[in-house]
Amino acid sequence: MPADPESDSGIESIGSLRSAGLERSAVTKGDRLVIGVEAAGIWGAMSHLADDRDAGPVTAGGNATGAILADLLTAEEGIRLRIEQTNRPNHATPIGPDELEDATLIFESANELESAPDDPTAGRLYLVIDTSDGNAIGDRLDPGEEYRVEFGLEGVDGERYRFAEDPGAVDADPPFAAASVGDDGTPEQFPYLSTDETGVSAEATFSVEERYLRYDHVTDDGEILVDGEGVTGTTTLLPATELTAVFAYDGGETPRTSESTVRIDDGGNFSVDPGIGEAKPGDRLTVDLYADSIPYDSRTAIVVADAEEPDRLRLANETTDLNVTRGDTLSELSVTVRNAGVVENRELLSLDVAGGELYEERYVTVAPDEPENETFDGTTVDLDPGTYSYTLAIDGDETTGTLRVEPDPAVTQIDDGTDGGEADDANGTGTGNGTNVANGTEPDDTGSGSEPDSGNGTDPGDGTGSGNDAASGDDADSGNDGETANGTAAGAEPAPDGNDGDNPGTPAGPASTPLIPVGTREAFGGTVVVGATYLIGHWV
């Protein structure tokens, strides 16, 4: 419950506690924590200890200081109260009786409660702790910490409490000195437990929260967004907190202000109506919050049509039908991104072609009334010719279109020749492209020997060699057999008589590295030609 700044003792009546407080396990830093326990059987001891402090008797509905409770806990009267931190058990120190002096006790009689059937005289004790800094307990209670509270009455099976026989005697035991009838060494025992009772206890937990108020809808600069629902948010302030908001608006014909009460429900949700109906989307207000007439917060508010979606981005003027040549860019694809709200926004714009075959994304920042035109001239189309669908999307809005990819007219697809003919060995094996590859001789059908050419170095006019190789279509050998067209071996001295020599088709001089004539394919069965040298391991 909130602290009472006008109360010297910091406490109100039990009725005020109930009306101003809220029953929950989280206490806001600066508020008061109230722990209630059944007080049957301890009122007499509390009154006795209060008399010792000249505080008078403890009566129903009355108050007492926490020091009296501390005296009772240290008197070993079989009563225990433990307040221990649980989320840092290795570093936490329990709150001891000496720290309870700043707390307050309130007693409630049985007739103010629903009487328990087995104990119609039972009363209740309320321990009220101020969690503000500046007192012994408040300094120990920090936001984020969690605590366990245990109140218990000690008992030992088979033992009972021994009262002093003559409390008035000078040398007699104090009237509330814990003792066992049968054994002075028995631990403390609550006076009113029977011999077969071993004690009873009750537990509760609580946590400490920051004191805050959080708006539901704000910009990145912290400006509040206001729509028809007003200003909304959540808070750890209790419903009884007096919180008001003052709105100032100068966008109309005359400046005006409006004051409204901030409504907080039991769940911590708050709302406030600005009370300025003529404000339009885009207008700005000044909001000042006051807690108990003390300035609490001051912000700028922007009026919007929908605070849930004040800055949604939308697509417009998009290209929906596009033709492009394979290898070119999407320079003709464009889309306009506009801001349908009143607040600048930054979102991810994506382009998806053919279900991810081509994908690009980028962030786009758009302010109200400042649409952005986005193009894709840096996106290269590396797709097979065909028709594809594409999608442009941003901030939940999307549009689709069709992309037709045309083949590049400058490109001719070349067959790799894998199915154009048979491949023989390197010495006289035809490649299937009409070119002989030989060492000056043509192989027979089996490739095991060689047969001479026809004397003038030409194959039959049908372009077919005598073996498996195919001759060039002009009846001349391709030159790969080391012969010139007239039967002279390439790179060899001519025969003395200037003809083909005595042995047609036989080189007249030493063999040299054969050259690849112009017009021959640059690849043979997947091998590589560099310059004029055929790299396959057979030529050097």
C-alpha cells in the first residue's frame, strides 16, 4: 500500500490499510509491506513487554512499535519470525529482530474478523514495513529481490511451558521465561501448545519491484502516441495513488489545457483521456503527470488514428509485369514505400523471386509524407529463361508480379560433343568431329597397325577415312597426321625430287610438336588446348 506522507507514525487504521492496499505478492519500492498473522496467545506477552517500555497495554485496533515485537522474538518465548532473501541465498542475510524497530504493529480483535470455529477469541497481528530507503528494513529491500516470511510457534513433543510460580517475587523467573517442566535444557516452547504438539508455522513470499510507469505506445524518442483510447500503459503504482495528467494543446484556434485523472486498476493497467476532441492525427500535445501534486513526468504526445500501428509502411506504384534478359539487372523493377502513419519508421523490404531462387532484402526508412522509391538495378538475374512470380513485402504489406527471363541473344550454346562420335586412342583416334589425329598414318579398323595414305595425302572424297576416324570434308587430311596437303610432313625437309617422296604419307624429316590448325575445336573429349599445344600427356 502507498505510504501516508501526512501520518507521523506512517500508519493508518486497519480499515485504511485494506481500502488503500492491494493483496498481492509484489510490493513496489517505497510502498508499505503488510504481513498479517494470527495473534492468539501472544497478546498478553506483547502487552507485558509494552509495559516494560512504558508503551501501555496492547489493545485491539491499537498500534505498537516494531521494537516490542523485537523484544518478544529475543525473549525466547517460543515465537519465531524469519524474513530471508531467497534469490541470493549464498549472499543474503536474514532480517533480524533488531531491524524491526522501524516497523509498526497493528492489532485486530476477533470480532473484527470472521471468527475461526476452533478459536473464537483469535486476533490478528499486522506487521507493517515501510520499504522506502532511510530505515533499517527499507535499506535492505532492493528492487528485484525475493523474500520468504515464516511465522512460527515452537513446540517440543512431550514438553510443556513452565510458568513462574510467583511472578512477583524478586528472585522469581520472569513471567515469560521459556522453560520446560521436565528439563531446563529443552529449547523454547510456546506457552499455549499442548504436550503432544511440536509447533506450527505459516509461510508467505514477496518480491520488491521498481517504481515505474510504462506507456504502451511511444516513439523511439519517447514521445507518447495518443489515439481514441487515450494514453494507456502499465504501472507498479497502486490504484490508490493520486495521479493526474494535464494535457496542453495549441493546435486549435486557441490554446487549451485539459486535466484528467489517471485510472489504475488492480492489474496495474492505467489509462487517461486527454479530453481534447479537436486534435487531429499528427497534432502534438504536451503531457505532464503529477503524483500527489508533485511533478512525476513530462512528455510530448502525438495524436494518431491507431496507436497500435502509427507508422505502418505501405507499397505503392510497384512494377507488376517485367521482361528481362538473362544476365541483366532488375533496373526496371521499382516500388514506392510510403508511410501511412504519423511517425517515421524503418522496416525490412524484401524481394523474393521463384520461392527464393533470387532473394534480396534491405532496410528502408520512411517518414510521413516522404515516400521512398526503391529500385533493384544492382540485382542481377541469373535464372534460366522462363516465367517466374515474385513478391515484394514490407511491414506486413506485400505485392506480387511476374518476371519473364529471356535468353541472351549474344550467347550460343555449344554442344560439348560427348555424343558426337567415338573416341579412340591418342595415336590416330578420331574425335568424331571430322578431324583426324594421327602421326602421319591412319589406323586400320582395329587400330593395331597403319596403312599408307593414297600417295597424295588425301582421303577418299566422301570425307571418311579407312579406319574409324573421319576425314575433313574437303578430301584433305586435317593435318593432325603430320602431313601437308601434298604429302609433305609438316616441319620436315621436302623430298629431293620435290614430290611426296618415295613413301607417300611418311614424314621426310624428324617429327616435331604437331600444331592445331585454325578451325579445329578447342576441346577434345573434355581436355584442354592451350595455344597450339594439346595437353593430354601424349604430346610435349
